[in-house]
Amino acid sequence: MRAIQIEKTGEPEALRLADVAEPDPASREEDCVVVEVHSAGVNYIDTYYRTGLYYAQTPFVPGLEGAGRVIHDPQGDIAEGTMVAWAHAFGSYAEQVLVERDKLVFVPEEIDTDVAASMLIQGMTAHYLTNGVYDLSEGDSCLVTAGAGGVGRLVTQMAKAKGATVYSVVSTPEKEELAYAAGADQVFGYSEGLAESVRRHNGGRGVDVVYDGVGKTTFQESLEVTRPRGTVCLFGAASGPVDPIDPQELNKHGALFLTRPSLAAWTANEGEFHMRAQAVVRGVLDGELDFRVSGAYPLADAVQAHRDLEARKTTGAIVLHVKDD
């Protein structure tokens, strides 16, 4: 079967189209189902594996989420052809993938395949950020970096639904429009005076929580903009890993709480994955969550997809088209 394979980690050019063996459920200890991939979600975490920031034994097929139809269920419980979406299934940049049974979500026919392929990782991330790391409630305030990105737009929508004030940070006028359309109360550009600008808009208090997915270039401003005893949530590193920090810095800024969460950790408890996944699916079906798929690339163009993602040329989600319906 065709797949994107990485033999040596590095730049986007490390993504090579190759013929690899079809997956075999017998090769895994976990209870897995074979799925034919129609669309694969492209996420920033994929670039971490590609560069070697996150370890995977080479050669490997990257990709963690997607949507497609079940080919074979060894237990015979799921009918062939059933439309499903998944997250945490390593090897999704391929025509077929093994998905653990408890990481599958059935996809209603009303949901577009590309949306289904990209809604779980970004949607569940936004859900655990606003309903876990810091449970937003009416009257709270938050700052969202990369506010026009996939997670940023969803965090904004979920935060506004809870009655919170949202300050969004973007890099271009076009992205400013998208952030406002998602519900942001005020949108800012990236600058050294970001924290001061935000504080001027909320009476100098600072925000209750920062959701920072950018990392290196925004982290200091995240510390500066957070109110005393507030929370700085560093959930990504789009601009690179944050430099080591002296814990005394947290005291200096008002006894802040700092956390570096992950989707895996926040879906680890029994029933937590499906609780968050179903919240996302319901939000899409009810029209409460607007997923924007801004780019769809053929599987063979995975290199360009990664280039565009890392250059911040994308807004919302992007996918790889593996099979045409």
C-alpha cells in the first residue's frame, strides 16, 4: 500500500511516498481494527515526530488521526464499510491503518469526511484546555496564541460558550478577521508589548489563563500577561521549545501555575477519551463548533503540507487526501 514514510528524521523532505506492507492486527497486542484511510489529519505533533523532537523508531509512517471506513474487525463487531474517525493511531499517513478499538468514533453521515479527519485531536485538545487544565466559567478571561489556528479557533468558541472573555493573538490581518469570526473579544498582533497591550484592555488585572501553543517566542509574554496565581498553559511549541525556566520566575510574576499538558494525559482516565470525543462530535452536529478545513493536499504532497503548517500559512485544520470517495 502507499504511505508516507520517514527513514531519517529531519526537514519536511524527510517525508517520502513509499510502498509499505499492509497492517496486520495480529502484529499488535492491542485490540485493533483495520481501517481504509480516506483523509488524514495533519497536526503540529506530526512535525515533532518528523524532526525527532518526539521519538519514534525509524523507519515509520507518521500521522495520528484521520477518517475512513472499516475494512476488517477481527472480533466481527463493526461492520465492514462503517465510517469512523480516530486519534492516537500512529501511521495514519497511509492507505490503511490499525486503530485501537477504544480510539474509534463513529462518524454520522452529516459530518464531512475532511472535518471528521481533523476534528478529534484539535477538538479534544481545545476541550481539555477549557474543560480540564483550566475550567473556564462566566466572567473568566483567557489569552489564546495562534488564535486563527485550528486549536485556537476552537478554544475561542468553547471559551465564549462558557461566558469567558477571549483575547486572541494572530500574525496577519486575515487571521485577525478569522479570530474575530470565531468570537474573540479583542485581537492582538505578536509584539514585545503584548502583555501590556492586553492589560490595558482589562484594567491591568491580567488574564486568568493563557493557552500558549506557540512556545519559545511568546512564553515570556505569557508569563507577563497572567494575573497573580493565574495559570500559564503551554500546550505546544510552534516557534520552538521554551528555554529552561527557573521556578522562581513563577513567584516573581505572582505565584503562577505552569503546566505542560498533552492530549494523551488528558484522555488517559477510563472513559475520558470518548467523553471528550463525543463532546466534539455533538458540537459539530449541533453547529456549536465551526471547524475550518483550510487546505487539502494529496498524500504525495505531505512535504508541502508540513512546510505550510510550519510557516504558519494555514488557518484552521489541514488534511491529506488518501482516497477519493
